[in-house]
Amino acid sequence: MNDASMHLRFLAACAIAREAGCLARDRFLTRDEALTLKFKGPQDYLTETDGEVERLIAGRLAEAFPDDAFFGEESGGSFGRDVWIVDPIDGTADFARGVPYFCVSIAFVRDGRAEIGVLYDPMLDELFAAQRGKGATLNGQAIKVSPIDDIRQSVVELGWSSRVAFERYAALMQRVNDLGAGIKRRGSGALGLAYVAMGRQDAYCELHINSWDAAAAVLIVEEAGGWVNDFLTEECLAKGNRVIACTPKLRAVLEKAMEE
Ligand code: IPD
């Protein structure tokens, strides 16, 4: 694939993420306050908006790039040589409960390697974007990870889901706390990673996260000068993986803390 085709995909991903995010924001602002919450499983929320936003993104991508494969959190799909990996709303639990902290995530992966990563937070109008080798941006301005190199001055977000036994998460939290880090837990792994990329926090770690939640954001962290473990393995595409993303100097201490 030549540079022009890749750049076209990058521009399309940015435009589609914005359009999809605006749809999610409209649904969020006009949702029924007395809405009946629906679940796919324990603590796993299902909203009609996830499906609606994913259909919009899938449709736009299929029109523009009919030969590319598509895999979305809600509808699944297939993994081809060129594949779009999409989470229509990362932070679904917050979205469903009326908390304005969620984003759209779109990654383009070629030969198993993320080439494009775009996240859009429609409530703050923040578009995080990266193309491999070209740096990372927030609303068009270059971003970099923080210069923090002492874990005792750091803010580390620890993601958790019911896919991992709570005891393992609690033990990780204990180890990170013992190192002296300030621990955060918010509701969107994708935004948590993007916040590492632009220095709002210094690390994001999770024992298991799905490819659609993190594929785009991991590239954004790398392109912002951060260090990330070998996240997007072949197995990760369908089954997920652990993620450690941080400022380069925190790598050794956090890799050790993530050992169980
Ligand atoms: C979840 C969020 C959460 C992370 C979980 C994800 P969803 O994705 O990113 O922060 O800790 O691992 O499953 O369900 O909001 O798309």
C-alpha cells in the first residue's frame, strides 16, 4: 500500500470518528433518563447506541474501502490482511449511566501491525490520532508522553473488567500502590491510554483488554514517545491481551509489577 492510500485512510478514519462521535453524543444527550439498563453479561452493558454507531462506521468504511476487512466489538467480522478494528463506544458503562466519559476508537491494521489509530471523545471534542512513523496529535497539535521517570511521582491508571478475577486486580493494585504511584481507575481503557500519550497520566496497565478497546490507542502512545508491551499479537486480535503503556523510564518497574 502506498503512502497516499494510507494517508487517505488516516483522513477517513479521523472524519468518520468525528461523525460517529457526534452521533454518540446526540444519543447520550437525548437519552431517556429512566432508561432500562441492558446487559450482555455481569457488569457488561449493552446500549442500542453501540450498535447504531458501529453500523455507521462500518458503512462509511465499506463505501470508501470495499476491499478492507472489518471487525467491530458489537458485530464481529473478520481479520484480513488489511482490517479496521472498531469500538463504537469505549466506556459503555459510563455512557449507559449518564457519565460523559467515552470515545469512539478506530484502528487500521495491516499485516497484524497497527498503522492508524484514531480516538474521538465527543463530549470534550478531543480527537487523538496517529499514523505509524508520523507522530501523534490531539486536535492536530503534536502530543508527547510526560517526562516523569520516578514512579513515586507518577499517576498510573489500572483498568479492570469482570474478565479477570478481582483478586488478581487487587493484588496488582497493591503492588503498584506499594511502589508509591498514585492509582486511578476510570471507565475507558482507550481514553486512559490516550491520556498517557498526552501526559495527563504516566501509565495505563490492564491484565486483559480486548483488541478493539486498545489497538488504536496503543499506536497513539507509541507515536507520542511512550513504551508499550507487544500488545497486538495474532492471538490478541480475537482474544485480547494484557497492556502496559507508560513513559519509557517507568517500563522496568511496571513490567515487574504486572508479573503475577
Ligand atoms: C471496557 C473499558 C474499560 C476497560 C475494559 C473494557 P467497553 O470497554 O475500556 O475501561 O477496563 O477492559 O472492556 O466495554 O467500555 O467497550
